[in-house]
Amino acid sequence: MRLSVVGCGYLGAVHAAAMASIGHDVVGIDIDERKVAALSKGEAPFFEPGLQEILTEGIASGRLSFTTDMSAAQGAKVHFVGVGTPQQAGGYAADLTYVDAAIDGLLPFLTEGDIVAGKSTVPVGTAVRLAPRVSATGATLVWNPEFLREGWAVQDTVDPDRLVAGVPSDDGYPTAEGERAADILREVYHPSVEKGTPFIVTDYATAELVKVSANAFLATKISFINAMAEIAEVTGADVTTLADAIGHDARIGRRFLGAGIGFGGGCLPKDIRAFSARAEELGRGESVAFLREIDAINLRRRDRAVDLAVDALGGTVFKKNITVLGAAFKPQSDDIRDSPALDVAVRLHGLGAWVTITDPAAIENARRVHPQLNYVEDRDEALREADAVIVVTEWDEYRRELSPEHAATLARGRTVIDGRNCLDAASWRAAGWTYHGMGRP
Ligand code: UDX
């Protein structure tokens, strides 16, 4: 099938390449000329495992191309919209400028029977507002949220755990037009549909809410365990053992119970804020008032990591060499948007520490935003002469591949702060280090 994908950021670029990899003819459209030039040469504009391979393959096969020219969308049967919905500059709500511009830009190139499939994360009520504009061209708007995780984006797109299609509905039931649109999406995602992946057809509002509520739930799970970490800190309990123990309850589950410096990235923080703002607009602010607390707990964990460093270094970090291992908001990513790791590094720098920071993928991005830090590519070089080491992104390079004995040959001090509870505390202690975890004795 011929597809267009408007917006070639983390979401759109992966979606375009993944759709080509399952046999479709895809054109990716973006206003950023540099990004389009890179993608057209088969170069991934950001770090995402597996993306490079499917980009190269797609372009070589002739099924995948990129352009800045919106008219290239003409002739495609399904037009995906995967542009950003960042937090508004002056508030918590989502900025829908790019979504509106993408839809308006597509309108002149739509033909009767086309499908416009919104993938961006939007406040509930967006699709119903946009639908008349799309319908006026004879095309149909559907909302088809994306649940991909950075670092696993290719796999999550090619083989998702569920597919959701919000289609035109009447009283909660899909109209004939809605049924037809859902069938076309089933054709697009044929390998998943044939495999039996749940394909949920619903109305616009439910589809939009599935996405934001999933992210709200995940954020809540992380902040819940971080709240337990705060209690553990004043009682001498160990939050990691606690998480293991409650995680054995199948109703709870161990995933996303990793206590540490909390969540960041381009999605969870802004999505819970946009959800609160939207709930307030709807007169139901109290229903998700707890999300404010989730956000507050999350941000407190960054303070906690900084406090641990200050205490461990005798009450001040002024003129102390602190090596920060990690800058990305999570491993397998070069994304530094709202990265707790980078935030901790910047705060330590602000307190007068000499911060040396390293990361396997995110240095370039981090340097652009925070040029004041000392960036070092080589992990061992970064560890040299450190008075304290703080692990803030749980890359394998730090978690598995850095032995405490080896680190001890490089650093000056013997203080390690495990901001992600990802190190083996016993072996670091055995090698002579003073180990500080998050919510651990
Ligand atoms: C998230 C959702 O998982 C995904 O479904 C959605 O489509 C987009 O938002 P992503 O932003 O890629 O994906 O990251 P995710 O893996 O969810 O991690 C988010 C943050 O939470 C990271 O900073 C991570 O370090 C942190 N985290 C995760 C924890 O602090 N503890 C955990 O147990 C898990």
C-alpha cells in the first residue's frame, strides 16, 4: 500500500522505515531539510537500535523515500501524522501547533477515500475537532496511537503488543465509514493482524485516552516505587528487595518498579502534565490530581541524588571531581529531553563541582544544550581522578561491563552513587567502595 508519514522525528522516522520493512511504499515528509537529507541517504538522524538497517534496506529497495514536499503525499492511501506535541512554553497543556499544521498541510493532497491516521499523542478531544476538516476532502480521520519505547522502537512498531484504532463512531459504535477505515488499517498492519495481535477498534476519545492513560499508569508505577524508596530511606529498608517481593504478585508485576532518579524523556513527563491540564479544562481536574504528586515525587528523586553526592563528599561538592556516568534519559537512546541524568549533572555543576560526564550515545546532544559540562567520550578517561562516581543512566557499559576493581584503579575517591540501583552493591563494597543506592541502606 502507498503510505505517507508526516513528521520524521523519533516516531515518524521509525514508523516510515518500519512500514517499508513490512512491504509498503512509503514517503516520509518533514519540514526539517537536514533531517530529510540524512534520512534520504539512509542515515538515522538519532540513535535507535535497528533503525539504520531498515532505513538502508528501505531506501535500497526503492520503497522508502523522504522529502520536504508535502505534495508527495498525493496518491498515498493512508497518511500517518507523527509530529511532536511538546509541552506549551507557558503552561502544562500540549502544544498542538504542529498537529494542526500537518493536517492543514495535507488537506490539499487528500483524495476521496484516503485515511489520515493520527499517531501523535494528543489531548482527548483533538480528533473530533480535526475530523470535519479531513471529512471535507472525502477522506477519513482515524486516531491510531503509538506505544513505542525508545530503544525498542523498531521492534515495537513492527511487532506491537496491541493496535488501537479510534474511528468515526456513533454512540460508541463505529459507523460504516469507521469500519472501512479500521479495515484499511488492518491491511496496513497485516503481519501483526495475521499473528493475532489485539486490534482494538474504538471511538476517537477512547483511542486518545488509551495512550495518555497508559503513560500516566507507567509514570504512576515508577513514582509509586520511588515513594517507597523515600520511606525506605528513613526506615533502613531496601526498596529493590521490596520491589522484587511485591513484583512476584502477578497483579503487580516487577516491570517499571525500578526505583532511582525517576522518569524523563520526551513522553512521560509532558504527557502526565498535558493530561492534568486537559482534565482541568474538562472540569475533572480532581480525577487526575494525583498526577501532580506523581510528578513531584519524580522530581524529588533528582534532588535526592544530588543530596547523596553532597553528603557523601562531606557536605559540599565544591571543587570536587564528580564523574557522571550517563546523560541520556535511559539506555539505548541518545535522547536527552527532560533527562534526569543530565539534570543531576547540571545541578552538581551548579553547586560548584567539576563535573565530567560520559555517555555511549548522548554526548553530542547533551553538549549542545549544556556546553558548560566537561564531556569525555571514553568511560575510563572520564573516571580518572574522580572523587565520586555517580551512575545515572543504566547502560550495560556501566552496569555490567565496569568492574569495581577496574574503576578503583582510575578514580581517586571510593564513593559511588547508584542513581539507578543497577550496580551490584556487594561487589562494589567488596572492592573498597562506599556504595550509596536510591532507597537502599
Ligand atoms: C514511554 C512509554 O513506555 C511508551 O509506551 C510510550 O509510547 C512513550 O513513553 P519511553 O519514553 O521510550 O517510552 O521510555 P520508558 O522506557 O517508558 O522510560 C521512561 C523513563 O522512565 C526513563 O527515564 C526510565 O529511565 C524511567 N524508568 C523506567 C524508571 O525510572 N524506572 C523504571 O522501572 C522504568
